[in-house]
Amino acid sequence: MKNFKFAIAWVCIVACSLSNAQVKILDKIIAIVDDDVVLQSELNRRMSSIMKQIKQSNTIAPPEDLLRKQVLDRLISERIQLSIGYNAGVRISDDELNQAIGRVAASNNLSIDQYIDRLTMEGTSLSIIREEVRHELIIMRVQQASIMRRIRVSDQELNNFLNSEEGQLVSSPDVNIGQILLAVSSNASKANIDRVSNQAMDLYQQIQDGKDFKELALSYSMDQSALQGGDLGWRNMAQLPKIFSQEIDLLTLGTVSEPIRSAAGFHLIKLYDRRGGDAKLIEQNLVKHILLEPNALRNKLETKKFLQQIKNQVLAGEDFEQLAKAHSEDKSSALDGGNLGWSTPGMFVPEFEATMNNIAIGEISEPFESQFGWHILQVTDRRQQDFSEEILRNRAQNLIRQRKYDEELQVWLQEIKDEAFIEIKI
């Protein structure tokens, strides 16, 4: 009897425990991904968000079961990438997170407070949004780090692209032009061709004498742009017929070509503006420096004073480079007498560049502080260097890399998914 009462009591305890457990179950695991899980609440929240986007775009939604499968697949992929990021030590600071949320708010033409208010009205908590944005930033860094090292662009590949028709579009300038066309039919007699040629030359002379180009285009041009005063807008030079681009290349802003003969007739082309394709002259400084870092035996003030003493030694006639070899704590440049070579904009930290750009050639700067320590520097020469070719190649290389990035990303995502342990619970 005693054992029976104990058994009854145990059943009651178990029943109560199960009842409590059922009450407390608010979520469940729907997928195991390596050492992580995807929860039902996450899938529901993402489904709700995507359905809202589909509705706002007036697009017909796919069948719910198909959409749910796609969303779950995306969540699994994200879990794998987050795991890679955490294991690699990728972390997003609160400042970075706040800036990212600020950009999201700005893209919706809202202040951060307005954005938070809207989220609250839509029933989404700020903590969930912060976590989602944090995950997006980690995934972005993981993708960039993983994909970029898989991409290689050879010199031959770059040269082939620049020599292609598309490569020419990348390198060619855009021009804003107007046109007056005096048409000539394909079976026109020589006398008729000569008459139109003379008329074109007469219009050209009127323009040289100060007659308004657009007014003449309205009156005489037979092109469909006539009612717009002959304006053709912005065109890429590589897309224009060669007979036009060759003449436009010789024009200065505001000038008009002499009559150009084509199969359509005679053209007068006016160059209003030009952008891109010009020489990129960049000021470079030939600079050397001495760096000292505060330490346990020498605080900031003492470091600055010591650097001032070194400057005084240079002013007294001692060799800058020998002093750099003896004292500079920038190991990469000290052995070369503090020489940093020719600079390019953005090469150095802002404090260094500001001092470098505002000092006379040969002058020794006052000691100044940067994130690396205390410096003195000397600019020994300046020059204007044309970086047009380098900028063009960098632009083309970035374009090729971006295309390869999109291709490699899909391959990489499939690879990491194939390597992961995934168990679907639904």
C-alpha cells in the first residue's frame, strides 16, 4: 500500500512536470547546423518579413511550402557563415553596429529615433534588429575574407579586357554634345552634295561669327534632336562613330567642328562638356620621418621632448637619415634612414598627411602625434604625377573582381554547406 501511494505520488509529480513543460515550450528546433540550431521563431519571423516585402512589391508570392523551404535554406547558410566568423574571431563593436543602423535609417529617410519608433509600431523590437544587423555585418566580412583570396586577375586577363569593346567603354571619356545634321540622300547628285556641303560650311561660319548653335539647329537640322536645339546629351566616346570621336577629340569645350561627312550627310558637332578619361595628376611627396613611441620609461611629454632634441640636432647640421637609423622606432623605414618613398593620397594617417602637405620642401616639422606615436618628418621633394593609366587599370581590375566575386560566392556557399552537418527537424 505504501509503495502504491508512492507510485501514485510519482505519477502526479511527472504529470505536473510534463504539464509545466508544455506550458513553457515557446519555441522548438527546426534544424541543427553543426553546433548551432535554427529555431521555429526565427523561421516564422523571417517568413513574416519576406511576405511583407512581397506584398509591398505587388508580387505574387510562391507557394508557402516552397517559400518556407527557401527561407530555411537561407537561415542554414547564414548559421554556417556566422560559425565561421565567430571561430575566426570576427566581432562587431557597438559603434560599428550603431553606424550601420544609422545608415539603414537614413536609407529610409528617417532619423534613428524615427526608425526605432517605426519598428516598435510594426511589432519588431530594437534588440532583434540589432542582432540581425550584427549578423549581416559578420556574414559580409566572412564572405569578403573568404572570397577575395580565391580571386586572381592576371595581367593578361586585364590587358585583354582593356583592349575589348567593353574595356574601351571603361577607359573612354563621356562627352555632352549637340549636333546639326544636313541630310543627303544616298542617290544624291554631285551638284546636290556640293550644295549641302556649302550650306554646312555657311552654318559653321555663322557659328564662328557668334550665331547661336541651338537656334541654327532648330531652324536647319534634319536630325530628330532638332527640337531640343540639337542636344544629344551625354555619350561615351567609344560608342560614337570613329569619324565623330576623332573630331571631338580635337575640340575644346564650347567649340564646334567643321562639317563632318558621313553616309547620312553633313554634321556640325558642338562639345559642351567632357568628363572622365582625363589625365589624373596627383601631387606626391618624397618624405622621410623619425618615429618614437611612448613607453614605460618615457611618457608622452618626454617622448615629444626627445624628438625635439633630435630635430635640433638636424638643424645643427647632423644627418637626418643617420639619426633615423639610430633612433626611429619605425622598423620598416629606420634601416633606410626613415625614407618612406613617394606618397600617394590616403597612404598615411590623417595627422601625418596634414603635416606633410603643409610643410615646405626641406623643412623639418615640429613633433606631432598620431596613433603610432610621435613623429618628425621632412619632405625632400614634390611632383605632379599622372596616374591615369594606374587608375584605369585599378578600375578595370575592380570590375573584373566584382564579376568573379559574384560567381565565386555561389560556389563557396555550396562548398561550406556540403562540408557542414545539417539535420532538418521538420
